[in-house]
Amino acid sequence: MNVARNPDGELAYGAGQIDPVKAVHPGLIYDAGEADFIQMLCNQGYNSTSIRLMTGHHSSCSAAKKGSVRDLNYPSMAAKVGPKKRFAVRFNRTVMNVGSTRSTYRAVVRGSRGIHVTVEPKVLSFHALNQKQKFVVTVSGGGLPEGSVASASVVWSDGRHSVRSPIVVYTYV
């Protein structure tokens, strides 16, 4: 994929590993369960009746947990923004260490032409297996043309594992 020939190519990459051997030992995972997906549907505007039809059991939307669809703890991060308007979008994420007991991951932002991407904190240090760490990705820009896509990615690496999360900001209607 070449961004010059495929400006929306970030949508084609995905967040997963291509190498099945490496996928067995990913190092970090984004853990999201059924309750997280139900909350995402609630944040998207589905009501408890609709969600019960989808899940087949007694699920409901909590008024106390209002949020954004972007709050789903998923590797991919996407946001629709208004064309030609300044924007700043935050993605709160949590990763869980499933690699070495003691490990340190550093964030590297790649391919952020047209948008500015920051990650806080930039370093995650783990001291136990299954330990969780939170981070925030902020994507901002001065306004994208109508009908455009800007993409980037955050790669967490400990020197052995590379965990990639694609970021897409778009202005399509």
C-alpha cells in the first residue's frame, strides 16, 4: 500500500497481525467484552429494547455511563469530523500485558500527514502479566477538505513485539 496512490489505504490495513506465529504471542491486547460492545451500542443511540433483541438476553443502557462510540476499547480509532473545521478528538484506550512479566513499550506515531497525533503517556511499563495500562490518543487538525481521509497509526513496541493501531479521520457525508 502506498499512501500516494491509496489515500484511504489505512482503512485496508486493519489492526491485526499478518504473521500467525507472532499473533500467538502479541505482547499487548485491547480487551473488550460483551458489556463494552453493549455500551457502545447505547452510546450510538440504540435503546434497551433494541439491544435486548440483538443480544437475546436482558441487557439495558445505563444513563450513568453515557459516552461516545469512540470509547470502545478497540485497536482501531476513527472519527468523522466537519470539513474545513478545526478538530481535536480524544481516544481513551487500555491495553493488557500478555507478554513478558516485565516489559516497557514505547509509542511511535507513523504517517500522520494532515493531522497531528499525540499519545500520553508515551511509555507504558508493565511489572506483571495481565496488568492493564491506560493511554490517550489525541488527534487534531486545522480542517480537512470535504470528502477526504487522513490516516496515521500508533505502534507500541518493546523491541520484540509491535502492536499497531490504525487511526482514521474522515469528512465523508
